[in-house]
Amino acid sequence: MRTYDSKKPILYTHIPKCAGSSMKRVLAQWFGDSYHKVNQQQNSRFGMKKLPTQNEQGDWLPDVRCIHAHFHHGHGFGLPYFYPEIDQYISIMRDPFDLMVSMYFFIKGRSKQGQFWHQGRPVDITEKFPTIESYLKTYPYWIFSHLPQNLTLANYREKLAAQFVYIGIFEDLQTSVDRLAMKLGYPTMTLPVSNTSKYDETIPEEMRHQFYFDYPLLKKVYDFAAENYLYDLPTESVDGAVAQGKAAESVSADAVFKRGASDAIRKPNFVASFESKDLEIVCGDMLISEES
């Protein structure tokens, strides 16, 4: 992975349902007033404020050291182009199948509580996605928007190693925070133990295998993180990572969108949101809490 340059800002690309609340506390503690959590504008589905990071002379602003956001390509503020001047990222990733399952039950629970809103009224998300299977088959595309848009099956190892200082994993969050602290030069923090979520539908295991088959780039990006979160990837090994990636089919994230879709890039036309204390993130066409 790339070496952290403390003289430059770093971007935390927050993927929903990947320990965002925990990481907010950690990063705010480490960076203090120079930590900035930037939310999507509440009065627009497609807006996010871009913080200035340099002065007129091109020097880095000392009060902007870490920017935390749900960067989202589908709504015009993705990486790397939204902050082209910043070339070092950190993130926490999660098995993509488990992430999708978690998101489904999260928004389903909100619907049951009457807290999932569309055009000023509460809606029942199960009208669009009555089962977890229907959600997995038709709505995984938003995850791609939170990843840098220059990733392909052929180059993902090279790009991740070159762009990220560190990628932790949700499944071993405390160790990930410990390792990230070492990489950035901060004292680690002990995180509270989270309760395991309980679901009201059975999740057939064959759905997991089908999901991995249909969306291979998501799985490979996660596998890269899981393989490397305990270790650094030395610069000299990047060439080896590229060689491994060359064996894969060159398929971009946009191309992967097409699997099983009739459109060139299939996007749901159902838009729903819920109002909460900290409302700000759009997943695909759905507005999801920034605390997700």
C-alpha cells in the first residue's frame, strides 16, 4: 500500500454499512478540528460541498487533514475525480454479500417503523423488494459508486495498492483500527462491541455464491482488503499485483453493472429516503443515513 504523507490530506471513503459511526469517532479523535465529515446536501440528491484543500499558492491548508464522505460516482462526487489533488485514501470494506444483506434489512426495518420516506411520505420498501432475493438480484449497483472509478478486474490490485494507504475490514474492525493507527501514527482506540444483527428471513447460502459470480469485481476488491489488512503491500510488489490482475478479464465497474441487466448500465428508478437525525447518503437512488 502507499505510504502515508502527513503533509497532505487523506480521504476516508465511507462505504455504507461498514462501521461508519465507529470510524467517525476514531478519525475525529485523531485529526481533531482538521477532520471534516462532508455530507450530501439535504436539499439535493446530487450535491456535495467540495472543501478547499489548498491556498492560491498550492500549499495544503493546515485545517483540512482528513475528509470523510460517502463519495458517490453515480451522483457526481466520486473518486478519484472529485478530489483529484488528493491521492491517498483509507477505507473499511465488508464482504459485499453480507453488506447487501445488512443494507436490505436496515432499510426494511426503517420501512416498518414508518421512517423510510419518498417525496414527503413514508413508503414501504418491501413493495419494491419483497424479499432479500429480489433486492440482491436487482439492486447491488450502488456499491460500485463508492469505489474509485478507475478499478477493473485487470487493474484493481495495482490501483488499490497505489491509491490506498490502508483498507481495513469490517469483520475484524478492532484489528483494522489498530493497524490504521500504526499506519497514520496515532494511538489506537478501543471500539465498543456491536451486537449481531438478527434477520427475519432465511438467507440461502446459494445466493451468496450466485452474488459472487454475478459481481466478481466487488468480491475481488474485498478479497484484496482481507488478504492485506494485516500486512503492508510493499511498493516493489505492486508489479506482481499487476501481473496477477492481467490474468483476469478486463472488465470495468460499469461493465460489471451490465450482468443480468437489459440496460447498458441498469439503474433503479425507485427513489426513497428516510428522515433521521443525520440524513445524508445516497445509495444508488436511495437516501440512506450518514451513520450507516
